[in-house]
Amino acid sequence: VGAGGEALSAALVRIAAGDRRALETVYRASAPKLLGVCLRILKDRPESEDVLQEVYLTVWRRADGFDPSRGSAMAWLGTLARNRAIDRLRARRPQE
């Protein structure tokens, strides 16, 4: 784990303790990559931005679920974004 990964992990631990500034740190470090994950799945920028907002709400509520011994912070965040985007894709299929 590089210094950036350690900083991201530490920020997630601080979020779990209620540190709002840590959420900003995580957002700045991860938003471009996570938006890319959502865009690849959804192929719609406004919808991807909505999903990304949901991802950060989930991070705020469930940061205590991050376990650095199980993987990197970015992998955890990426999994949240991927799963949320896939859920959105599945939810819109019946209407299409």
C-alpha cells in the first residue's frame, strides 16, 4: 500500500468516527476514478453523478465497514461504486 492508499484508509477510519473533513479528503482523492467506474457501466453522465453521490452517502454511513486488512481503500470504494452503478442499471432495464 502506497502513501496515498494509507492516507485514504486513514481518512475512512476518521469518517467512521464522524469526521466530515475526512469525507472531503476521500472525495477529492477518489471522485474522478469512481465517476469513471460509474460512467463505464451506465454510459450516462448525469445518472453516473447521481450514483456517485449515493456512493459517498454510503461511505459516510458505512465507513466502519471498511477493513484495511481485507483490501485497499480504493478497492473498497470502487466496489461500492461498481455495485451501486450495476444496481441502477438493473433498476432501469424494465423501463427500457
